[in-house]
Amino acid sequence: QAGYPKGIRTLGFPATVGKIDAALFDKEKKKTYFFVGDKYWRFDEKRQSMEPGFPRQIAEDFPGVDTKVDAAFEAFGFYYFFSGASQLEFDPNARKVT
């Protein structure tokens, strides 16, 4: 498609972010979470803009997820995080690893 791929700066990342480690789309909330090192950003898909107040610490908002996130996805209302060979299932409503 013309105009793609786009640079990550078009999403609102600062120049200090050179790459994204993982991304997760929450279809219910219409939010995309981008994980970079020990921080994350949240993108509002409806407004097509990065939400204010980010980045935030992953460990603060996702208790139990205290390692670098290599991959992530959402399924059946849960977030699944991968770091190396480890997998965590996170309940975003209860805000805890299950």
C-alpha cells in the first residue's frame, strides 16, 4: 500500500525510541499498547493518537510483568506476555497475573 511502512515517529514516539519490543491490541478498548524496554505507551485507535501521560512503567501498571516483553497479544479478555521462553497470562480487569 502506498505510504507504508511508516516510521514509528508518525505514531507519536519520541526520537529516543528506535524500536518497539512488542505491541498488543485490545479490541474491546480500541487501544494499542507498545512495549519498549521497561516502559509502555498506549495509542488510542479511535482518535489515532498517542494518549497523554505516557510512557509509563510496565511493572507499575501490569503487576507481575516485571521483565522485558518480547511479544504480546490479547485473547478471550486476557493479555499474554512473552519474555524469552516464559509466558504470562494477565487479567487486565483484575490487574494481575493469573
